[in-house]
Amino acid sequence: MEADLEMETVRVATMEQLAEALSVRRRVFVEEQGVPAELEWDEYDASPSACRHFLVRDGDVAVAAGRWRDYGQGLAKFQRIAVLPSHRGRSVGRLLMQAMEEDARGQGCLGVVLDAQLAAEPFYRKLGYAAKTGETFWDAGIPHVRMGKIWT
């Protein structure tokens, strides 16, 4: 199913927008997945300029969020990709990832690295990401795999 026409992707520029993005992450990671709040928030959440935060809205409602930061060597590090359960399977995650990739490319990045929850690995594979190693690791009590994508 494709994302609805009223979906809007926003690069976070205000504290109010950042609060919307953090609310999505709180609902998905802290409430749904049980990630301890102290592990979810970090220095990159202090302000809209601490890294590049993104938000997807369905009308007036924030339904997805993510962020990226410079990872060095021409790479962006995508983090904290979250879609509310009510909007999964509706291409909202794809919409968010496309906006973040466009932004990273526009900032001169040559590719992306991300740490995917194992349950989300098939989603990222569909978007052209590949596992960097076959090894899984635990982050906040959830198994992850390092993935990446280089643009040609």
C-alpha cells in the first residue's frame, strides 16, 4: 500500500517539531519496545541543529521520525527510525528514508550506514541496504545488524 497523499515529510527546524519527533520515538521505542528512556535520548536530541531530524505527518499528526548525522568518510549515520504501529505497511517508512537520503546526498554524503533491528532488516533490504557483516549485536536489549548503502 502506498503512503497517503496527505503525508508530509518535514526536516525538523523548530523545538515544537523536535518535540513531535521525540514523541513518536517515545511511543515506538520506549513504550512499545521497552527501551529504557535513558538509552533513547542523547546529545543529538538537544535541539533541531544537533543533527538532522525528520518527521512524517499524516495531516496534523506525527506518525514517523528519524535522524541522521555525519559519520565521517563521506557517510551519513541514520538513527532512530520509527513509524507508529498504526502507519506501518503504508510506505511511511519508505517516504521517511527517501527524504533522509535526499537530504544526506544534498549535504554531500556518498552513502549511509545504519544499525537495523533484526526485525526491520527486510525493510532496509528492500530499500537497497546490505548487511555490512553477518554478525548481530545487541543494542538496548534488541538484536541489530549493521547495514549500509553507497550511492553511485
